[in-house]
Amino acid sequence: MAELRWNPLLRTWVIMSSHRHARPLLETGACPFCPGSGRVPDDYEIFDYDNDFPSLVLDPPMPDVDGDWLIPVRPAFGKCEVTLYSPKHDATLPELPLEHIAKLVDHWEGRYRELGKIDGIDFVFIFENRGAAVGVTMLHPHGQIYAYPCIPLKVQTELDSCREHMHENGSCLICDLRDHEERDGSRVIYQGSGFTAFVPPFAEYPYQVYIIPADHVGSLTDMDAGQRLELARAIKSITAAYDDLFGFPFPYMMCMYQAPTDGREYPYYHFHIEFYPPMRDRDKLKYNASSETGGWATINDARPEEKAAELREVITRQADAPA
Ligand SMILES: [Zn+2]
Ligand SMILES: [Zn+2]
């Protein structure tokens, strides 16, 4: 079974993908992402691998059930790709050389552009789930790309907020948020050329981080090579800070927000990355429970200003360390 079913209460599509049940829970045997596996080229730097258990495909089967006026149903059209960051099985994103991460950012730009061109693809979501704590079954360093036939509800909510903010104030909400944080300073953890990173004042996760470009750009495609290199530097620095924080590979979800690719104009939207690490502390996971899941009322038991200070200290130490 693979189809999209409409949730009229939340006004969003839910992806039904029961065949994913068969996917492995944990990597066993030889890694299919390593050169020599026969599943990937013997020689690659960065490689796109079509997901073995895709939730969305370009030639979807007919839905199992008939939709009706209340609960419309659509084929699970779209694409799910895995982006292998490196041929090295035990490499981590922050350990990759800056030039390699810059190539990865360029690669993401190409995939955003190419997938966005496909008729019916409305949103290209580039993300990385890292660590068993967020359900990762393959250890080989990789991210993912989902090309959706719709705009996911959270993105739509951000778009609506940005559009209304522009209408009411004549300015970009995300530019205003970045300026607000730079003026305040207490939650800023990284200030590079062209990119600012901070723990948002309304953080839902203790170590949540936003990366926002100084320029009002809608997507990676709107950035030049120099800006993409600076984005690579910011990503390297922040993921390295996560790993240095407690001295182990820090689990996180990295989510990239770009203008939808549905053919409309989004002059009020602004590229950004949101990191969601599920750890509350060295050895404590944050669970989403009734308030979060049932009410979307998140409880963060940490002060964003304190967590930002912890991350900022690690980043300052890195900057001071001899190269
Ligand atoms: Zn591997
Ligand atoms: Zn902006």
C-alpha cells in the first residue's frame, strides 16, 4: 500500500507507506553504500542512491482505497533519494574537508533544481537524520531528499506566516528574526561571513539551531559559489560543535527550508536550516509526549540562552584551536 490520504482536521496529506515495514531495522552484513558493494560505483565522492524503500515514487501504483469527498486519496507520487556524503564508511559530516562539504552543498543545489523541475513536485526537502536516536538504520554518512507532490504542513505554516508578516510590516520575517537575534546576541552561536546561527528564542529542543543567510535568498540556487562555501563552513562548524559538546556523535535531524517548486513566486520566503537534536543532555533523550503530539504545545525544559552559551563556547574553542 502506498498512497496519500487527506486529513481534513489538519488539512494535510498523510503518506501511507506500509511496504516500508519490510525495511531493515539495523544495518546487518556488508554496507551497501561502501564502494565494492556492487550497489554503488567503486569510485565516488558524493553519490545519489535511489531509496530502496521509497515512500514516494515517480510511477506510483493506484491507491488501495477509493477516496471520497471527505477523505480524498492520491497516488504516492514523488521521489525519495539518499545522498551518500562520502565513500568512507566511518566519516562524519564535520570531519569532511571544507571543500568536500562545499561540493555537497553544490550537489544539493543541483538536486533541488532538477527535482523541482519535475511536473507535480511542489516541494524538495533536503534533510539528514543522524543517529539511532532518530531511527537511522544505516551508519554510512548520508542524508536524504524527499520530493513531495504537496507542500508539507509545517512548511505551509512558515510560508503563511512569512507572507502575512511581509504584508503587515513590509519586511521579511526571517530577516527580522535574524536581525533580532544579532541585536540581542545572547543566543547567537556562530557569526560567519554571510551566515548567522543561533538557538531560536522559542526553541522547542534544548540544542535546536537555526542557520540563516545574511542575504535574502529563497534557495541554494539563489546563492553564488562563495555563499555556498560559507554555508558549508557554517554546517561544518555547527555539526562539529554538536559532536564536541559531549564527545560523541550527536544525533540530530537537519532540515533545509527552501522556496517551494510549485511554479509560484515566494518573494517573502527565506532559505534556512533548522537542526533538531533529540538529546536534552549527555544521556537524556527528549520524548514527544501528549502535550507535544496531542496539542503541538512543546515543553522545553532548558533555557535557550544557556544552551546557546554551551554551543558558543565549543565553537569559540574550535576557532581558537591551531589549524
Ligand atoms: Zn559503508
Ligand atoms: Zn529574508
